[in-house]
Amino acid sequence: MTAAAMVAEFDDVAAWTAEAVEDLGDEHAIPAACRGSASPAALAWLAEACELSAGDRLLDVGAGSGGPAAWAAKRFGVRPILLEPMPAAGRAASKLFGLPVLTADGQRIPLRTDSVDVAWCLGVLCTVEDKAAVLREIHRVLAPRASLGLLVVVADCPITDPPDGNHFPTQSELIDLLETSGFDVVEQIERPAAVPLSWTRRAQEVTALISARYRTHPAYTLASRQDTRLAALFDHGHLSLQLLHALSL
């Protein structure tokens, strides 16, 4: 069963984001739909590491509202396929960017074996218990020697009381999971911290509008509490955001 806080964070807030972008303007769409961990520098690193090129079929597993996939389509001409289990998030991605969305989770990807050129999975592995099942499914649909780009919240040690719905891997657990699922880890860096002011401003304008409209809503309260708990773990050095590039063997 999906934790209520995860539904609030990834479904309710996604729907509110689409509403806010509609009012504020399309230029707000990608920054707002990259809410959380994706940033221009992180996406650029992943895109270059995975050597994205025009026409590539990019599968975004746990795509949320579609911001990273839309960014890649706009800058590299890839053909995104979004996989997202939360219905409101999928509807937001369709509304904001007109991208094709498959409503399913990463353990059961409704695509043929070896049918995808490249895959992304950004900020998702820490939200699923059976990470190996997700990685095996991604491996199945990827063509041989195809790239997987990951953004993963990694714990410095096991977190005994994580925010609801989160299951943070340690560094050694993450590498073991990838290798046993058929991936070769090529490179890894900590997510770049720098974010352009223009990107931050647009994202903050969307956040402010959502807050003005929904701050008394129970789902908003749950999502805010989740954000606060995560921020505290990052501030104390227990969590870090890692970017990885791996190849399907």
C-alpha cells in the first residue's frame, strides 16, 4: 500500500502544480515539474553521460509530472515514454507537456524486451522496497549496452525511522543492487548544487501559488511534513543525492 504522505507528495501536489503552471505560464512548467531533486546541472550531466541523441526512446521510470523527460525532449530531441504509477501525476505530465504516459509501476513495465534505447530513474529507487525488481525490469526493456541514468537518495548508514514510504539504500547496497540486476556502473558523482536563479524563481512562484491555495489542505500538510523530515536528514549529512550512469550488460 502506498503511504499517504507519498500520495500527497507525488499525486496531489502534481495535480496542483499543473493548475499553477496553467495560471502562471508555460515557462514555469519544466522547473515546477522537476520538483524535488532534478536541476539543470543534474539533468545535463545525466544527458551527457547517457549520450542522449535525437530520436532515442527515453523511458523515464517514475516520471512524476514529466519535467526531466520534457527537458530532455526539448534539448536533445529524444522521444520520451513516461512510466508513472500515480494517476494525477501522469495526467499532469500529459497536460503540461503532451507526453505519452503509461500508468504502471517499475516492477511491471508494459513494454517489450530490448525495446528502449535509454532509461532514466530519478529519485525513485528510494521510494520502493523491492529495488531489485525495478532494476531487473528496467534491464529487461533496455537494449543491450544501453544506458541507465539514475538520481538516487543514498544514506550514509541504514535509516531506522525514514520519512513515510522511503527506503534509502546505502552506497554499497546500491552498487550491489545494480550489479546483481545486470548493470555495470560506469561513473558516479554527487548531484551538483548550483541551480540558476531563473529556474529557482519559476519553481518558487509555482510553490508559492500552491501554498496560497492549498496550505490548509491535509495533503499539503502531509507533503510539507515529508519535505521537512527529508531536509533535516540532508542537513545532518545522513542523506546525499547521487547521480550514476550504468550500462545494461
